[in-house]
Amino acid sequence: MTTSFRTGMSNTALTAAETAFDLLTCEPAPLVLDARPVPGLPDTMLALDELRALLMHERYDSDTTDALWRQLAGHARDWGPAWVIGAIGVALPALTHLAAKISRGQARLADDVDSEVLAGFLQALRTADLAVPRLWLRLCWAAWRAGTAVITDDGGDELPAELSTGSQSPRMPYGHPDLLLGRAAAAGLISGEAAELISATRFGEALIEQMAAERGVTAPVLRMRRRRAERIVAAAIVRGDLSGPLRRTDPQGRTTTV
């Protein structure tokens, strides 16, 4: 049987998944994958715990990982619960890492984060388009978004100490984030391209690696551009610049209200 990499941790959705995976891959009849159709993997049948160990210690290109996850997701969809558990088990090192990163400093939400990371991955495993490139990143992105929603949606058990006792509403531009981005672009604070980048990768389904390839730049460069634009928008929100009428100055020095 495989040795759990979550030994000693509380019983959460991810530790329960690990236990199920251990049972599924133990002797005398561990669940095995035919790795021969996957380019880059050994030309043999691999027990899923052996496959997971291989993936943890070797680096494979996107062609290999895409082909592998198309096969694993296909088996999970067509061959029943055992393969669902098997696919989740192969992904558990990554899912555990994502969950730990999300819940760092939020110990009371760790169990919920574990559950949502697993649920997000499982939903994508069942429904994602298997023909698209970077399938493994898309599955992980779905898990990440589900887990971070726990932290984002948590309002805390107590009111913050610095909360004003007055009745005046804060000057915030309420509404969908796309509206904020549109107003920021209209005001000339960020470009339309930057607004689209933030919207597509933060609130849509686009992967930053995919958008970087389309724009002919590297993913780190695009992340830097996104971070710079997000800081500009965040500062504008804090100042109240995106509340009420917006004033924009054109290159000729003329000011218009937008």
C-alpha cells in the first residue's frame, strides 16, 4: 500500500480521498493504467500509486500531461467510481499543495478549503473539455478557484475592530468586477487590453498561459502586467476614483466626464 503524504493530519475530504486511494492501489490487485498510449511515459502497465510517484519525481511536458489526463478523465467518466477515486488520487499531491496554500493563515477554514478544492477538481474532471490544451492546468485552476472562494466568501465571525460606527455608506463602486474594470479603462487608468486580461483570467475561464501564447509573450510577463493593472485599479477603488462620475483628460488636455 502507498504511504500517505498527509499522515498525522485531521480527517478532511482530501485525507479521506487519500485513504480511498490507498485501498484502491494496495496489493494484490491495485488499479493499473495502460501507460503505453501516453507519449513520454513508460511503455507498460502502471499501478496508479506508481504513476503518481513517477509524476512527483519526474518532469513531463504538456503533451504528456495532456494525454495522461485525457485518459484518466475519460476513464473516470466511462469506467465508474473506482477510476474517479484513482484520478483524484493521482492529483492529490497537487490538490493538497493548493489547499495548503489557500488556507495558510486561515486554519479554521482549512477543512472547508479541502472540501471545495476537491469538489472543484471533481466537477472539472467530469465536465471539462478534454480536447483543449493545458488540460491539467485547467483542472488545477478549477480546484484553485473553488478553494479560494471559501476564503473570499468568508465574512468572519466578528465585526472588524476598525469598523466605523457611523451610518454613512463607504464610497465604493458596487457591482460586478467587470463594471469596475470597464470604468477604470474608460477613465484611462488602465488599458482596455489590461481590463480584458484581468477579467478573462480572474473572473473567466481563460488561462494566463493561453493568453500569453496568443499575445506572443511569456506567462510571467503577462502576470506582471496584470499585477500592475490590478494595483492601479485597487488604489483607485480605495481613493473612491471609480465612484460617481469619472473625469478623463485626453492628450490635448481636455477634460470630459465619462
